[in-house]
Amino acid sequence: MNILSALRAQPAQPTIAPQRRISIKSEREIAIMRQAGRIVATVLKEISQLAKPGMTTADLDAYAEKRIREMGATPSFKGYHGFPASICASVNHEVVHGIPNPRKVLREGDVVKVDTGAFYEGFHGDSCITIGLGHMSDQASHLIRAAEEALYRGIAQVKAGHTLIDLAGAIEDYVKSQGFAIVEDFTGHGVGRNLHEEPSVFNFRTQELPNVKLRAGMTLAIEPIVNQGSRHTRILRDRWTAVTVDNKLSAQFEHTVLVTETGYEILTDRTQIST
């Protein structure tokens, strides 16, 4: 889930608090966050296998809440600033913060973004996947692949001593090379005791963002959002759902990532989950 200003249906501002406010996690806290991340990864992997045409986004939400609670956590999103569900389910031209709905039926070829978080023993994990349902158009498949690769291009820059601009630049350059646009209205964020913490983790270069140096023990939710057409978005009347202004497709991937001295650890890594 994106930064707090985005949840209030306002565009994210490219500002950041001083680095001294950025939380550095202890080994004990990191161990808890690993478990929170594992819960999120498990839920998203299961949903990726469960989702199919004919289901509704409300079906996915009910499943996610049930599984999060079964694993001893609570949904991070439900009730957060009034958000009514345990996942954000955004389909096709919906960019972020889509509200699950029993009338929203999934169809063959849909591009489905599922974003969820789990609060476990005082700490949050946060991650998002994009699912292509059934047979996809070549353009939709390319968009989904590009969004996922953009995330990993950014993560590859995570290491103590590197900077947020290193990360943002890697994402921006790759997305543009694929002919797509990075959404600038929403960003990633620090995550830990709070769902949204400093720093703001931008996916594009901006002179207004101080070039914060990464330190071991930082935990970041990195989440590029990639649009097929215009980078611009608008908020629907529900005051949550953001959509593309040109009704073209959007894709998103997100991981909670720990900064280490030698690189990074993906705390929401689905590849480590057996189902």
C-alpha cells in the first residue's frame, strides 16, 4: 500500500523527513518482520494460484483476511484511515487502492493488482503482485513483466551506502526503456512498527528528494507502479480508487526489503514459500 498522503486521496509530495527519523531495526525486530513478511508472501502466493475468471474481488479479500488471521496476524489495511478491506484489489485501468466488491467479477485477460499487509507482533509486512488472468494480450503481458522487472532493478540497488536516488533511477530508466510510464502520484515508503514510515521511496528521479544514504537495518516497501499510457491518475468518488486518466492498463509489484551491509533481504519473497 502506498504512502499516507496517497491514502488520503492526495498526490504524494516529493519531500522526506530528516534521515534521523528513519527507523533502524534491531535483530529482534527484523526477526519479527521476517515472519510478518512471510505471512504476506504466503497469502499473495496462494491468491495468485486461486484467482480465476468468475471470482469477485470480494472473494479474494475474504480469503486473504481468513488466511492472515489463521497465521496469527491481523490485516494491516482493514480500517486503516477507514479503508474497508484487507486487500487493495485494482483491476485493469485501476491503479491502486481498489476496494474489493462482490459485484466486481474477474474476467479472462484481466490485469489484477492485489496489495496486502499483515500486522504481526507489532510490525507490518507489505507487498503487492499483479496477476494476469488466463490468456493475456501481448501488451498486457509486457506491461506486467516490465513492472515486476522494474521492482527487481530497484531492489538490486539496495545496499548500505547506496542511496534512494540510485534505486529510483534504476526503476525509472528501465520503465522508460520499455516504453511505459512511472506513476508519480504514489510512492513506496519505510515500513515497520507503522505501515507507513520515513523515508518516502520514489520510483523516479527528483531534485526535491534528499539523496538519503541507505543504512543496514532500514526496511523499505519498494513499489513501482507502471502505466501503459499516461503517468497521470485520478481518484474516483469512493475517495480511494485511483485510475489511469486515459483508461489504459496499469501494473504494480511491491516487496518489503531489508537493507543489509552487503545488499538486501526480501522479507516478502514468495519464492521461499511452498504451497
